Amino acid sequence: MGNCFGSSNSHHPNPSFSSNYPQTPGTSNNGTSSTTTDLFTTNSSAGKSRFFSEEQASETTKEDEEEKEEVEEWSARKGRILKSPNLKVFTFAELKFATKNFRGDSLLGQGGFGKVYRGWVDEKTLAPSKSSTGMIVAIKKLNSESVQGFDEWQSEVNFLGRLSHPNLVKLLGYCWEDTELLLVYEFMPKGSLENHLFRRNPAIEPLSWELRLKIAIGAAHGLAFLHSSDKKVIYRDFKASNILLDANYTAKISDFGLAKLGPSGGESHVTTRVMGTYGYAAPEYIATGHLYVKSDVYGFGVVLLEMLTGLRALDTKRPSGQQNLVEWLKADLSHKRKLKTMIDGRIEGQCSSKAVWQAAQITLKCLEPDPKSRPSMKEVVEVLERIEAMEKPKESKNSSSSSHSTKRWHVQQSFPPLRSPLHSRRQ
């Protein structure tokens, strides 16, 4: 989860379950899951989403089967909730083959959950294939010593198995075999937003202002989708390392291990043990354990501030008083002169002063201490899209006059944009 706090200590590599859970994962001849997951039904004693058994699934009526083909669409940009998950169940042997036995040269990265490997599968059937044949997938393998463990693996299956949106990473399947827990995702060739903002790598070009806006808008659409149903989903761990980028820099939210269903029955919040990442978690959640839908909006504001400044949300290498980015620079967002010194020097001359000012103001609103004062993600999307439209060059017969029609922001930074070493994604 990143530099996390409150991580679960209940990991059990071979967990025992109540009667609501299957003792082993089901597989079928066609390779798809024979169990169904009800994202919005919880176990009253444990508060977890249920896995229904194969026997229970077989009792569904013809009407139920027809309903499975339907979806509840409640977001723009083709977002939907599937009536039942459509995930392939892989065997451990299949994933060993797909990753060349989890060889080191297949390793993409690692964190608290475990290691992520590059694998190859058939594009149509998802059957494992030889290296460089078919399509690339990302395979996350649970570390037996992970403190997140089974609960977060199950949360990923429950949420991403049912949620479908262009700005959420796609979960293709999973493996649960004895103590082995794995997840198979679409491959995101551009890596994470974190890498592009903070990693000093000559092979990674600095993100332009145009791309930063595109990424922010995409991620905002993803969160707006999660928040826009009556059955709201609170993501709970929004941060730069969890925003992945495809070949076209389309942002997709990943890692749903801490996701939680939002309040119901007229409640404003849910109360839960505090878990998340330092620097991104909302102050009311840290202080009280009260988790609001708009707690996610605060995390989004932190990421916007990172994108504006090119600085990490939390960096212990910075001087005292500057280590927490929000505490250090939030007040300056409302001062145009100070704002000019904050902006990442790598986007100098690319953004208009009006656009930067408006981006700073929506960031400031997202970072309001009172969750009720924060905008909804739908409102954030609308503001960011207006800024994007403002920054698109307008066709003009006189190109020279149009080039001078908008005042560009020339940065006068009082500090370098890249001071911190890359933190590990999870510790």
C-alpha cells in the first residue's frame, strides 16, 4: 500500500472461513470462475464481502442468469457494475509458465503485498503462452510474509472483479492454490504516475502540463465513478503510486486492497480501523477513524499538489517544516506570487497563469479540513476539464497573435523539484 500505517496483522496464508466462504477456489472447464462474488453483501460478523459457494451459485434461477448479463450504469465514460464477476481462474502452474517460473528478468516491481511479474497470455483465451507471444499481463504474487495478506487479495477480487471503467485497471483473473495467492491484471506499459513525477531516469521524460491534466482528469473520472452510485465505494488509498498509465497515458486506478463500501442508511460515514498512506490520508480519518466518501477527495488534492509542484507528499529528506507537502505549501496556494515559486520547473512556459491558478484553487478546495467543504469528484472533473479546454490551443489565422494572447507561467522556483529519493512502494 505504500508507506502505510495501520496495516492488517491478520494475514493467514491458508485461512479458515465461515460457511459463507469456499474452502478452495472453484474452477471450471472454460477457465472462468465457478464462484460468484456479491460485492454489496457483507458478512455481518466480519464485515467482509462474501464469496458464495459453488452450490449456492448453482441455485440461481433463469431470471438470475438473465440479470447477470445486465449492468447498472451510473457513470459517464462507460462505467458499470457487473452483476457477477467474469474472472479467469488460473492454476499456479499456468502462471509459473506465463512468467518463466517467476524468473528475475520477469520482475516488474515489488511492495508489501509481494512481487509483480510480467507474464504472457493468449489475447483471446488468456491461456498462458510463451514469452513474447500473445499479450503481456502483470501478475501480482502474494508474499507469504505479507501483513496485508488474504483480506486485501480478496478485496481486489471482490471490487475489481465487478467494477468496470476505462479509468480503473482491469483485473483479468486470479489464482488461489494452497497458500499461493495471485492476481492477474492488464499490463500498464507506462508504469505509475509516481515514477514519472519523482524518478530520475533519463529514459522517462518529464510529464508535460498537458499530460498532467490528462492524467488528473482520468484519475478523477475513476474516483467519480466509484462515488457516483447509491452503493458508493471509498477507495481509501489514493496516491501517485496507485495511478497507472497505459501506452497513451490514460490514467487507471489500481490496488483496491483497502477499498471499502461507503455509508448507507443515511449515514455520513463509516467507522473503521485507520489504514492508508502517510501524507495522503484525510485528517478526519486519521483523527477519528471516520471514513467519508470525500476522504478520497482529500487524497486526490494531495496528488494534484504533487503534480503541480513535482514534489512528494511526504519526504523526510526535506528540511524540518517542509517534510509534509500539504502542511508546508497549502497556504501558499491562495497567493499568486507564492504560487509562482511553487510550480514544477519542468512545466515552465507550458501552462497559462490562469490555468495554474484555477488548478491551485481546486487543489485547495480538495484539501479543506472539513470533508463537507470539499467538492465532489464530479465537480472536480468539471473544473479540470474546463482548465484543459482553456489550455488547448485555439485555431487562429494569425498564429503570432494567438501565441501571445495567453500569459504563460514562467516559473521562478525557490527550491529544486526533485530532492527526494524514490521511496519503496510499500514498506
